[in-house]
Amino acid sequence: MKPSLSGMAWTRLLFGFLIAVFAANALAYAATTAGWIAVSDNWYFIDRIVYPYAHGNLHPQDLLVKRGAMDHAQPLRRLLLLANYEWFDLDFRIEALFATVAGMASFCLLGIGIRRELRAGGRAAGFFLVAMAAVYFSLSAPMVFTWSLLTLGFTSHFFLFLWLLTAWAVLEVPSPGRAATLVVATFLFGLVADDTALVATIAVVLAAALFGWRDRTRRGAAFLQVAACIVGIGLYLAFYKVAAPVAVDADAAAAHGSRLGGLVSQAGHAWQWILVPLSSSLVHRATLHAWFGDAAGVATVALGLACILAHLWFWKKALDGEINRTAFIAVSIMFLFYGLVAGILLGRVSEFGAEYLWQPRYGFIYRWHLLALLMMLVAQWPAMARAGQAARRARGVGVALAVLVVALQLPLGITAWKDARYTRHANAETARQLLEMGGDAAMQAPGKCAAQLVVCKFNDARRQRIIGFLERQHLNAFSPEVRARNGYPGD
């Protein structure tokens, strides 16, 4: 008689299948819809990184270049850009595909990192992992998978999750060797993620301080972990100052002060600073308008208030719940979410107003708090099962919310796939406009261009130099192979 799979095994297979479906859906969307033409900031990096590299003038410190105080030094992504130049003729859809695969690897690492609590929590905890995948690979903000510069954010996540696991190892079993490893890991994470790593370091320091305050037996470990993180990020900041001094904005302090003043002047919109990031992590305003019409504002507020209640529960559990690896990662990521939103407020909202919070690309950041909430459910699930009736009701609410998050992906995905044809049409139109700037036309000022085709705004000499470079080397839209890969009709 052949052995049969147990009910738990079948459940795990089902959950694994659902996770694979969410990941594959995101990959398929990127494969069919991601932009392949250089747009927006791509042009700066073609000019600043690819062009000098192609002419033998790129220096290692150039990989750390920043355009100003609010920009990011991301050498890993610059190296990926050079690999794209060498092997794929600057086809930016390839970058989006690679980044999505990196996101799949990152999510696998996260799942491995929280496996103890997943196993202890049984079927429900496994379903929360499905909900996490639904959030992580959601098409609620399709731009995440169509603009490669945004999709490349997934490449940092693997290092983030690996670094968080290293930080927990010091808190769990402190030792000089583990602390030294964390110093090195923090430095390397800083090299990969720059200012995001700085915010993440602050988040982990706060999480360690919280757990050290709660548990006296962990205070020595918390102090060791905090010291290792501070030393590691300090080494990175010192390295950056030495390696790329010319890239640092000398007026950064003054700029930050001006932005803070601009933010204070908008204090009347502070409610949007809270509700917009919370609600749009689930459904963007444009989609709510399509679903509810004039009631979209009410839906936004309702979603935001529901998330606030969830955050109150989250911090109650952070203060009196189980301390384990999943809880530590959840608290660290929640602090990271707060820090990144604060950065958007200071760097963008202070200048452009609260409306800027609705930028679809920020959905990539806003999702962090949903992941943190779901991870806290996983971390506390076994303890909640042993508690009283109130905890059991909370378990029911948690399952219901996870089901809602998963169910939302169907209409969101349908909407994204329906709109994909417009994105592909826009990609083709942008390619046509770029090709029209080649040849003799490069000597003339271009006519009306797509807003993302910022090369049109370059002065004549700079535009002619960059367009001529792409044309001579058969790159991007000027590459027959790139056009063929992306189904561009004819030559």
C-alpha cells in the first residue's frame, strides 16, 4: 500500500503552490510589460556610468555617485547596469526580470528565516506566509514591475533579510565572533543599500533596545548587537566619505533644515501622512476611484483607520508578546517602514505637498508595514492559541484580514493585466520617439517627447553625445536584438 500524504502535507503543498502563483504572476507581468526603453533616471546613469565605462574612463568611486543629499549610492545596481550594457545592449526589461527573480530569492530567504515560528504555528501560520507573498508580489502598484529602477529594489532585500538574521543571531546567542560578523555584515549592507541601510540600522537598534528593555537577560546581548551595528554603519559612512567625497552634498544640512521647515508649514495635512501610506499599501487611490467612485475617499480613510488599529495590536504584542526571531524581524521592519516614510515626508512631501505620497512607486515602501503585521501574527500565533477568549477573537480577526489581503489580489491583478496593454503601447511609443532622435535628427531639437524621455531636455551637445553613443554602439532602442526581444515592429 502506497503511503499517502497527511492533511498537513497537503496543506503545505497548497500553500507552496499559492506562493508560487503570486511569484510567477509578478514574473510574467514583468516579462510581458516591463519597460525596455531608457527613461527618467536611466539617462543620468547612462551618461554618468555607462558612457565613461565604454570609453575606459570609469573609476571605482564613480559607482558610489550621488546626485544630491536625497539620492542613493547603490554600487551593486550600477554593476548590474554595466552587465546589462555588456550582455544585453541596455535592455531594461532584462533588469526588471532579474530583479523580480531576486525578489523571489529574497522571499525564500525570509521564509527560511521565520521557519521556526511557521512550524510552531501550524496551518494558520502557513497561510500568513501566503498572505505575505500576496503582499510582496502584489500588482497593486504595477509600476513596481514595469520600471526597472524600481524593481531593482528587490536586489537589496536579500541583503536586508540576511543582515536581519545576522543581527538576531547576536541577540539570541551573543559572542565576540557573532558581533564581529555583524560589524562586517552591517558595513556590506551599507555598501549595498546606503541610506536605506542607515535607516535599517536605526530600526534594528530600536528593536534590540526594546527587547533588551523587556528582558533583562538579553540586555547584554542587546548592548553588544547595538554596538556592532553602530560600528558597522560608522565604518561604512567613513568609507563613503573617503571613497566618494565629491559626491556628498556640502549643503545637505541646510537642505534638510529647509525641508523640515517646509514640512512644518504643511502640518494641516498631517493626517494624510499617516493614512495614505497605510491605505495605499493595500489599494491605490486610482483603483479605489474605479471601484467606489466618489466614495473612494471614505474607503481610503476606512482602510487607513483599520491599519492604525492593526498597528496598535502590533505594538501591544511587541511590548508584551513572545520574543523570538520572527517578532524581532517584524519589529525591525515596522521601524524601517516608519523611517522610510519619514524620509519621503522630509525629502519629497516637504517640497511637493502631501499629494506626492500617492506616487505609485511608493507602494514598494508602503508594503513593509503589512509584511511586519503578518510576521507578528506568525510570531505570536502559538501563544495566542494558549491564551483566553480575547486572544482567540484576535486570531479570528487575524485570519480574516489575511484572507482579505489574499482575496484582494484577484481584482488588483485583473486590473493590472487589463491595463498592461496601455503600458506596452507606451513603451513602443517611447521607442519610436527615441529612434526618431537618431541619425541626422540628432542635430535638431526634438519635438514633443514623452515625459519620461528626459534626454529630450538635455542641452543639444549632451543629447547629441548620448544619442550618438547609443546609436553607434547599437544600444537600447538602436539595437536590433533589443527591439526583436521586445516585439518592436520592424526596423
